[in-house]
Amino acid sequence: MYSKEHLLCEINEIRKEIGHESVDIQIYDIIYNEKTKELWIITEDRPDKAAIIGKGGWVVGKLREKLNVNSIHVENYANYLQKEYQLKLAGKTLTKFQEKSQAISNLKKVLDEKLNHIYSFNIKEYMKNNEFEECERPQAVVALSGGVDSSFSLILAKKLGFNPIAITVDAGTIILPNQFKHNIKDLCELLDVKHHYINADYSEIIAESLNGKFHPCGKCSKKTEELIYDYAEKNNLEFVIYGDMLSTGTQCITKQRETIYRINLPASLSTSKQEIKSVTRDYELREFDGFGCPLLYEVHRKFPHHKKFSIQRILRETRASALEVGEALDLIWSFYKTK
């Protein structure tokens, strides 16, 4: 429907209208979904992407209005190659585990579909239009915090047929605020998923964090994981599912204990934060601004030098293309807003 020449003509005209300098833009490919009226523009390199987006997003915004489409996504070809490579590696890993669970075979089918249509793949539409049979007994524990990543993991685990049980470690409101508990309750009821809280004492981690001894996230995550692995082991559940977005490719499934395997569900599909939010919005969950829990923000307030460790995490997610640059900037900026 749209040729490179037509798009370049429109883009250069818009750049001229708003006073941007003239540049030689290279477009690698164009993908248009007529059903959803979404347009993907794949550029040769990052500077071409920047030129199409324009300062403050003005160019791409005006282009969307001119073309009368619902949305325009601009990516550079290097990101395409990275995502394609990650998905291929994840596919090899999933193939090794398909015999262990039909749900993993179902996940592999979703991955193959995404690999064949990387930019036009719409996970929300795919899951809505494809049904998978649920296994008779629960096969997986989903670590559910009430945030968007873990909520997405529970939704996907249910759709894929894992017949999951959701588990939340409750270390008190300084780590798990009550508003997250509302999301947990609502989502589990909507999905008809059994949920259990594990009450745990994190007082030592909290106290030492508030005394500036260390950044809390590492020790907190490690203790939470151990408690959930213990639960899975005790209840003969082979898989523990996390909302990890970074452990892509070969690390999407890893052995943790003799009988326990960890599945990083969003990472297995190289899922972006935008894709995750597109799915979770249908479940009317509360969205929360910022990054981390109240304990983390209190540590940031008392010991500002610890912010760099949180920023490192955000930058890792950005490098992995899990976060857009603008999303990462908003999260980092949230550390410096006056509370």
C-alpha cells in the first residue's frame, strides 16, 4: 500500500514544514497491517530511524496523521537482526524441553509464529484467536508480584495450558504494597487461577538496606526465588515461571534444582514492555509509575549513590530492546522527582 518513495517524499516534506534539516534517509523495508492499520518502517540504521521520528516525535506524529493510520512503529534493521537471533536461540532451547510439557510445545508454536512475522506479530490478537488445551494437573508455579511483567506471565501461562498456580511472597507493605495485592486478587479471579501467599521475614534485608549496607534488589530477589523454588519442589511442580525480560535466547529455560526448571516467559519471546502492556490492559489492572518497590525508593532517598545500580538494570533492559529509550528515560527520571 505504501512505497518507500512515497513515504520518503512525505517524511521529507514534513521535515521541511517543521524546520528540520534535509537528510538522506534510507528505508530497508515497510510492513503494513491493513486490518489494524499499523505501519512498520524498518530503517537501514539508527540515524535513519531518528530522522523519521524527528525531534520530540514530531515527524512520525505528523506522518501518522497524513497517512491516516492508527500507529507507526519505526525500527532499525540491526534491532530486527538481534530479535531474530534471540528468537532462533530460544527456539532451539524450547525444542529440547517440548517432551516435558505440551504447554512448552504451545509456547514454541507462538515463538515460531513471531519469528515468521517479527514486526507484524500481535501477541494479543494471536492469543485471542488461538486456543490451547490446558493440562489436567498444574505444571507450573508463576511468581506473581502484581506488576505488569509477572501479570503478563500468568496470563500467558494460563493461555498456553500450564494450568498454573500463582505464588506471591509477602514480605510486608514496604516491599509488596496493598495496591499490588488488588491486582493479584483481580487477575487470579479473572483467570480462575489458584493463588497462595507465602509470608516471609525480610526484616534483616530491610534493616541492612535502610542502613546503606547494600542495594536491596539482589538479596531480595534471591530470597524470593529460593522460597518459590521450595514451594515448587514441595508440591512436585516442575516449572517455575518468572516475568524476566532479560534472559533471552538460550537462557529462557534454565535448570535450578534437580527437578525444577525456570522459564523466563517474556524473555523466551523477546517480548517488549509495549507488548506486555497491550495484553495486560485488557484485564483492567492498575498501572503504577516508577521502578521498584517503596523500600527501593527509600534507599534511593537516604543513599542516592545506590540509584546507579537501579539505573544499570534499566539500561540492561534497554540494551536488550525490552524497553524503549523513552520508557527507560521516564523510569530513570522517576528516581529524581520530588516525592
